[in-house]
Amino acid sequence: MSYKSFLLICLALLPLTSFVSRAPGGRKWVICENSSLTVNGTTNINTFSCGIPSCDQTDTLSISKGENNIVLSGGMRLNIQSFDCHNAMMTRDLRKTLKEKQFPTLHISFLSLSKLPQLTARPAFITGMVDIEIAGVSKRFEVNYQITEDAQKVIHLGGSRDINFSDFDLIPPRKLGGMIKTRDKLSVGFQLNMKAMD
């Protein structure tokens, strides 16, 4: 092979090697404290939105290449006491429904991504699997993600998924003798803000 041919092959592979250097190979992302979770739901008379604005216990996502996907290890552990529905009665009812006294934390374990796109300011849309544990019951779900990286090299991973109270053997809150009924379905969203470890 001539030197010229070798040089052309190297130039052709340069974008690929650039991506591989960012691809998972024992890499780690540290979850920042300003990561958050929101829960949106409805009753028979209105809608509500509850949130946990920050992650009390930070964690690290370990990333490795699987056979058909990107394998993740790590998660978010959030205090049920931190839920705020911007309404004292609704906040109290939600915490009670989630059995805060028996199970004071909600845990999301990140298991996989369908792929790891090149991280840029332009949003990329992927899917992944998570385990969500509420009130001592764990369920596995596929989540839709949007991932970006900003100018400060902070990785933003947003995820959303519809779940039901009944998925976790929970009964939706009711008030005023059952006149106000919370629907079973909830929309859960979380925003992970992370920094890559060198």
C-alpha cells in the first residue's frame, strides 16, 4: 500500500475515531445535584404538577458497550419528602399515597440506551430502559430520551414516561368522600445534568 493510499484511509477514518473517543469504554458521567424529577397528573376536576427540584443523593452513571446497546449502571435516589405539588393538601396526599413513612425514597436505576449519539448542542432522540422503584415495588420501563451537551460540557439527559399508580400497587388519592378522584395515569419526567469524568 502506498503512503498516499494509507494517508487517505486515515483521513477517511478520522471522524469515526473522533466519535469512538467519546463513545463508552468504561466512561463515567457524574449526576449533578440540580437534576430533577416532575410528575404530572389529572383528577376529575383539574390537573396537577409535582416536582423534586434537586437530587439529594448524587450518583455516577457507568457506561459500557453492550452487545446490542449501551449498558448503564447507576441511578437517582430521591426523597419522597422533597415532593412539592405547590398545594399543601395535594403534596401531603401524594406523599401519603407513595407511603413515604415506610418507603422514604424513590429510586430510578438506569439500565441501557439504544445508542449513544455524538454529544452536541443539537438534541438527539433515543430510547433506554430503566427500573423505577416506588413504595417497595420495582417495575421496568422503556423511556424516551433527549440528550444534548452545552458549551460548558454539561450533558443534559431528559427522559419521560407514562406510568400508573396501579403499576406499583398504589391507590390514587381521593378527597371529599371520593368526589375528587385522581386518575391512575401519571406522566413522569426527569432531567439529568451530568459531567463526564476524565
